[in-house]
Amino acid sequence: MAARLKIIFYSATVSKGGAERVQVVLASGFAARGHDVVVAVDRPSPSLPLPPGIQEIVLGGGHMHDVLALYRLFRREKPDAVISALAYCNLKATLAALASGYAGRLVLAYHGFAASEWRGLSQIGYRLVPLLSRLSAATVAVSDMLKDDLLKTFRAAPGRTVRIYNPVHIGDAPRHVDEADLMARPPLVLAIGRLVPEKGFLTLLRAFAQLQDSRARLVILGTGPQKAELDAQIARLGLQDRVTLPGHVAEPWSFFNEARCLVSASHNESFGLVLLEAMAHGLPVVSTRCGATPEVLENGRYGRLVPVGDVTLMAQAMAEALAHPGDPAPRIARAASFSIDVALDGYQRVIDAITITASQRPSLKTRWSARRQKPESP
């Protein structure tokens, strides 16, 4: 095994969104490999407890308080690497790393396009990408599409920007599932995401209303500000008995094991983690052709792609997926190529590179002393 490392993971919390969940998966994976892992978060989230052996530190203040707390944490823990996720967390982590002398150990991970991270501080974080990506050791994008966006739109440092796909945590996916197993299930359509306009749930509801099979049901997992609008749409379409919104479910694996297909109606996706989670459970998927979803689905090889906002084509694709779910084996194999070990190996290569670089770089004190001792030119 490689040398034992001290790694700090930093994000807003340990659950809720996909990025935070990915941080937990990565932290757990590195801890399982024998490394010393600390998870720092802005606020606690009891819905997704960390595995035993991982130290959680809740910063619990305003933004400047968080920066100061991170500064103290870095100075105390002396990490070999710091992995931060989300634009506004990346901004705070960079400030703390610069002040503490650990900028050369900092990895900034971006999980979404700028339009999807609506916080004011996140927008500042994206505008400062040209600077942040050069002050930190490395920048990670979770898809080639997002990497291109960071390089071309936000001018990230090309030599320090890499793509590492998110790991897929498959939960309690069944060991064996075939098309007959899927067809034996009720015609249940599953959708997962924050209830916001960018996820396209209004389009999904209109498409679902066009299905001819009156037995079909739709479950949308998630919470968000659009809940009342979606409830009103459900009532207008007369779908109260066929559509349910249970809210956020931290461990949605039982829903994957009950559904016959999954649908994503998003306007843009920087990765599409839920598509791969569904595929790992053998489900056929229907997705809008946006962002990195064609990349994940290999332009339709592993799932049905429809134009954003096209109600008719989405309804047709859903009907086809319900009627002919197909062989789950290729989908399961595709999801397996995004395994936790593959992601951990990617981050390990980044950490190894920055660890070597940091160990070879003389300290500021050494460089200053050398400069003072350098003889003056005649």
C-alpha cells in the first residue's frame, strides 16, 4: 500500500446534493484504503452519518468564520492533500490554504456548470477560476464537458485541470436482474433531483400525462422551492392518483429496486450521477440530451436521449422503456466502469503528483534565506 496520507475533504455538508454525497463516498474510500481522513463541513447533516473512523469537523459559522476555521484546521492537521468541492467552498478553501501555506496541497473539484450553482459566492468563485486554478495544486472536473467549460469559458489553468468521473455508489443493487425481472415490476417511472426549474419536472409531468398506460405511476424524489408549482401541475393534469413526491431520500436504493425505468428531464447536467445509479440497478434510462448526459450514455448506446423540453418525444421514450426495458447487463457493466476504485485511483494520481511537487518545493523561509545569501552582481 502507498504511504499513509492525511486527507481533508471540505464541502457544504455531508448529504443533500450529489457533490456532497460524492465527497462522502471518496472520503470513505480513502479511509478504507488505510488513509487518515478528515471531513470538514459548513453545517452538519444527520441524515447521512459518516462511517466510523472518519473525523467530522463542523465549521458552523459565516463565510469568513469558515475561512478562519479552515486556516486553523490546515495548520493543525498538516494535510498531505485537501479536496474541496463546489465553487463557493473552493473559494473559501483557497483563501484558507493561501493563508496557512497549503495552497500547494489543495485540489478544487467542480461538480456543476456555473448556471446551476446559483449562490452569489459561487458566481464569484466561477469568475475567479482563472486565478484559483493557478493558486491551487489541481482542478478536477467531473466530466469532459465540464472540463471544456472550465478551460474555455472560465480559463482554468490547462496544465492543472483534469477530468475524474464521479464514483457510482450502487447501494444494495440486486446481484442478478434481467428483462423478465423488470417486466414483472409495476410500470413505475422514477425521477430524482432537486425540485427546481432546471430539472425540468414540469416537462416530465406533461410527458407522463401522455402515457397511454393508465397503470403507470411516477415517483419524484427530492425537495426544493418548486414543490408547490409541481403540486399545482399535478392537479391540473389530473395525476393526483398516479404521481407522488415523497421528498428527499438519502438512500434511494429501494426505489431503484421497485422502478421499471428512470427519467431525467434536466435542462443541463454536468455529469448525470443518478443515471448511472439507475443503470447500476439494471434500469433503462431516458434523459434529455444536455450537458454531459450524452457522454455518460455514449450518445444513446446505454439510454434513450431526447431533446430538452420535447414533451412528445419524452413520452414516447418513456413508453418504450416501460414496454421494452431491454437487457440490463450492458447498463450494469457501463455503470461498473464508473466504480469507486476507478475514481479513487484518479484522485490518488493527483494527490501523488502534488505530494511530490510539494515535497520538492523549498519553503518560503528557505527561498527567502537563499535570496538574502545570494552574492550581489559586480
